[in-house]
Amino acid sequence: KESSNMKTAAILATLVASAAAFAPRQQAASSTSLKAFEDALGAQPPLGFFDPLGLVADGDEAKFDRLRYVELKHGRICMLGVVGYLVQEAGIRLPGDINYEGLAFSDIPNGFDAIATIGGAGIGQIVAFIGFLELAVMKDVTGDAEFPGDFRNGALDFGW
């Protein structure tokens, strides 16, 4: 009988706790500087401006613009990476050899298996090239960007 009472008490306690988890709670009215970005491009219902980590909670416009710029740049880099992976999976490779030992581009496997195949010097060249792109190419060098993420640097003008 005592075991039955303990089970009943445990079940009742669980039900009360689960009901309390879904009960509405009152929040104090607060003012926030996030309202500064409520009209920003990409802020849309039902979330509005979504900043779960509070990166621009202080309302700093320059910081917001920098984060948007970096997001666009890295998003484009990721898209190029996916296109490169799909091109390799389709069997399209550069002609010739990747090094002087005779390792052909067509002999390099896809994905992470390529890291072990091309060796440290190859990885170093890739990292150096990415660094060059990051520091010299993928940025607004001329200062006349028309919008965030405009990396044309005056070279292309399609009349947008």
C-alpha cells in the first residue's frame, strides 16, 4: 500500500511540474536597442529582427554592418565550396599533374580523403591562396560599394 501511495505522489508531482512548464509567465516591459534594427533587410514576421546571441544588443550600427558584410562574404565562400564539391563529384577535374611527382588531379579522391593525398605543401598552398583572397580580393578595396557584399571594386558594372 505504501508503494502505491508513493507512485501516486510521484505521478501527481510530475503532472504538476509539467503543467507549470507550459503556464504563461509575465514578463516585465523592457526597452531594448534591438528596435534599431527592426526595419533592417531580412527582419520579417513572426520573429522580426532575430539576434539570439545578442551580438548587436547595444544597437551599434557599425558592428551590425560589419557582421552583415562578413555573413554575406562567408555565405558566398560556402556556395563556391559546394559548387566545387559538386563539380568534382561529377568527374570534372583539371588536366595535368598537381605536383612534380606525377600525381594527377584525376587521382585525388573527393572530400576529406583529398587532404591526406595532396600532403602538407598542398594544404599550405591552399591556405595561402585563401588568405590572399580574404585579405586582397574579397573586400571593398575601392570604397565605392553600392550595397553590403558588393565586391566588384569597380571592375564589373551591369547597370544595377
